[in-house]
Amino acid sequence: EPEVTQTPSHQVTQMGQEVILRCVPISNHLYFYWYRQILGQKVEFLVSFYNNEISEKSEIFDDQFSVERPDGSNFTLKIRSTKLEDSAMYFCASSEQGWTITNEKLFFGSGTQLSVL
Amino acid sequence: GESVGLHLPTLSVQEGDNSIINCAYSNSASDYFIWYKQESGKGPQFIIDIRSNMDKRQGQRVTVLLNKTVKHLSLQIAATQPGDSAVYFCAEGPTFFGNEKLTFGTGTRLTIIP
């Protein structure tokens, strides 16, 4: 079964450093998402991306965050200057058609655990 | 603000028994709900969904019940197996056109006792 792949599985960084989290969505999917989960808390929506632009973002997704689809397969989340509170598990997800056409299933990757020291 | 929440954080069930995981939501405009299973070290995995025009939907060993009157849904897992041990989340789908996000509940950790 096709799956969403995320790298690295763990990322440790110093506060103030930039990090890039990488994702390879399922190949025929057109809608891409980032979610995060702080330890012991809910999974929270960060951003959705379609047709090479952000379609929706949450209040968490401030100017320190950016997303990019640099080529036909990768989808990245960049945090420019990490803060302690950015420590979380970051999940990438993709869907074929997105919510507004059908209630498409989201396929989630296994996540990148980001630890900011 | 609107929220999706779970009644119990942990649940232990004897292998072979049935389990019921509950979820409350507060947005009466919600019309689509999904249950996800998250195993250790993995991302959320779709289990079953239900639209608000339905009261019940069945899958393989799983049933979701929706009570719109009290804004409550539940996930029933029949004949539980060790592989059912995981954290289960209910999530609310987008409530208006153009909205893309899922709103997750806190999660219930289900442990199957051999």
C-alpha cells in the first residue's frame, strides 16, 4: 500500500536554529498537510497546501513557518528560528482530492519528532 | 471555541471483549466525523468515518455511532485483539467549503489485556 514518508524520524536542534522537515506524499495525491502533536496533547492542524500555494493555515503557523514543494515529490516544512515550544511530533499528510470535493481520507506519515534544546 | 473532546484518557479491555470509546463534540454544525488509530511510533491511521445524516456505520469489527441530539459519538471495537492496543482519536471534518483542517480530540489509550 502506498504511504507517506517522512524524514528524519528524529531531529534535535538548538533553539534559534532553522530546521527543515521533509515529506514525500503519496504520488498521485494533490493536497498536502502538516499537523503537529505536542507530547500528551491533541494533534493540531498547521497548514494545508494545494496547487503550489497555502490553502489554509492555523494561528500556530506564524511567520517562522513556511512550506514548499520544491520538486514533484517532496513537501517540506521549514521553521526558521526554532523555539522550545516547537518541540513536537510533526506529521505530514496527503489526500487525493481534498476535503472540499469529497471527504477524502487523509494518509499520515509516521512523523518527525522535533526536539528543540 | 468549538472543540472535540474525549471522555476517558485510558481504557483497558480483556482480549476478546468488546470496547467502546466515546467522544463529545460541541459544534452543532459539524457534519462529518472520523476515527483514527495511532500506534506507537506511527501517524494516525483512518479507521472509519460517519456523516451527520447517519446514526450508525459499520466496518470490519468496528462500529461508529453518532448521537446528534447530545453531540456524542462512539467507536465500538468487537472481539478485541492485541493489535487493537493504540491511541484512538475522534476528529471533526471541515464544516464549511474551503476549510481544510481536521480538528482532533485528545485521544483515548486503549490497552488490550491478554
